Amino acid sequence: MSDHPEISQDSIVELLTAQGLKIVPPNLIEEHPTAKLPLVRLTGSPEEIGAEHGTKLSHRIERAFELYRAKLFAQWTDASLKATSLAFFERIQKFSHEYAVELEAIASHAGRSLWEVVMLMSRTEILRSSTPNECTSIYFKQSRILGQNWDWVEEFENLAVIFDVTRQDGFRFVALGEPGFVKIGLNTAGIGVCLNILKCRASTGGIPVHILLRKVLDSTSLSQAYHAITAAERATMSNILIADDSGKYVNLELAGNELFTLNENEVEVNNVVVHTNGFITSKTEKIDLPEETESSAARIVRAKFLTSTQSGRHEADMLKILLDQEGNLPICRQSERNIFDGLTYGTVSTVVMNLKERKLIFSQGNPRNKTFSYVSI
């Protein structure tokens, strides 16, 4: 991929500009260090990837740490956060030596303590879904298009990045991520992954869900990704949707150490997978106090309705759903202040992945601003 790819003739551009969306080349972080969702290229061994990560994102890592520490983990002492984070690191180290080496290199080259970077990686389990994480994930099986809205704290519009990672063996993935870790993306094997945070009363611990997402992005098949998660020590509350370029998928709901593989009757409508932030497994009796917000319930109803009334299955059709603003609790959220913690939450970015063509389309910040870029692998 060139630094500034020629995109004027691309069919994706035609599809999106027809909806009034502005398509621009991705910003390279070296050229635009303060841009929203810039492209960050990392290459080499785990240590080399971690070193580049820590060096290029040191300022964003510092700001992200300060945000979590001061506003989201304010009730924790440094001693408790450090002990909890290092316990996560010990489990990560047993799960993957390579990931542990990478995390150590990130911390070293960002000028941070190891526990601070691991705290970022483990933030979902430390938070225990106590904040209003709201996301909507969709997979078009027939056209192999996967996408989601990532809804989180508004400040992350200026902190999140798009990682373009090439391992030393040449395997590559692109993914949206926070400073310190990857989240939502696809790889050269045609595997893509999305995440929705869930809520229940189960204990957290085990391997952080964002390490599990990284393992998916490093997998060469749907089966390999699935077995990596099922074999891992789990203690989190999340929905992981993994899909491939053949139209196959697995949708996993995690509740503590419980894992539920959803069947098509539970998760599909018109051959389309739809998930928000509530448990939809038929085995909810095995979950300790599963909860769902009013927003999550409204969004899944709206997304299913839009899916059932749509005839197309292109990237533009996916975006029509993810950018929908109908109702008081819309799929695409405007940033709003939360009265309980004083933070502002909204849709930070929209991501759409064409798994067959290996393209990731993303909004530069809240998609209501209608500025999008894409990268190909």
C-alpha cells in the first residue's frame, strides 16, 4: 500500500460518496501526529513491533493512561491497580510469550511502567463493564462484509489509531485500536473480528479480552481463532464475532468463565448476524445476573428492522445501518455527557471490513462528521 493511495477510481469511493460521505486518504501518524485515527505502521519481531508502538504512540499512551487512571479508575489505589495489572501480565505471559515481550517493549519505549501499559490492555476486565459501553456489530454472510460502531469515551476520537502490523513472517493485519492494544480488524487470511461489551455479575480475570482479539487477528483460519479462545483461561464479559471471507462465522458470548457459541436462530436475521450489548444466548440461566441497557435493546431491534427491509449487501448498505440516527437511542450516537461519571460518550468510530477484498473502511472520529478513510492489505 502506498503512503497516499490513489482512490478516485475505487468502487468503494463511488458507493460511499453517493451517500454524501467524504473519502480521504488515511493520515500517517508521522505526518499528522495529532490527527483523528491516524495510520500507525508496525513491522518485525514482537520486540520490534512493541518498540515502534511505544515510540510512535508514547504521547497517546500517556494521555490514555491519565484518562483511565484519573476518571475511570479513580476509586482504585495505585498499589491495587499495579498488583491487578501485573497479575494479568503473568497470565498473558503464560498464554503467549510473544505478546508479553511486545508489551514489555511498548512500556519501555513509551517511557511507562509495565503495569501501566498492561492496565490499558486489561481495562475491560478492570472496569467490569461498569460504564456505558455501547456498540453494534453486523456481518453480511453472503457478501462477507463485517462491521461495527465503536462507542466509547469521546476523548478517544483523538487517541485511537488504525494499526497496520506486519509480523516478521510477513503475516499482516489492520485494526482499530486504543493506545497500547488492538481491537477491531481483519488480516491477510480474510479473518475479521468485532467486539461488544456485555454485562453480568461474573468475576473477571483470566486473559484480557483484547489479548483474545489480538490472537484472532494473528490466526490463519476461523477454526484456529475459535480454538484459541475456547482453550484460553477466560474471565470477562464480552461478545466476540469472528467471521471469514468464505461466509462462515462464530459468535461467542463470554460471561466470566462461561462461553456460549450462538447458533443462527439466536443471532441471525435474513442471513445477517446482528449483535449489540445484551446476552442473546438461549442459555441465560447459566449467567449470573445478565443485564442489558435500554440503548442496547433499542439498537438491536432497529438494526434487525433495517436488515430485514434492505435488499442490498454492500459496504454502503452496512453503513446505512451503522450510521442510522433514528429514535432517541440511535445506532449511531451523538456524543453526550453521562451524569454519573461526568464523561462524554458517543460513537468514536465506525468500521466496515470487506473480508474478500481485505479492505477496512473507518470514520475519522464520530461518523456523523462523514469523513472516512480506508486501508487495504
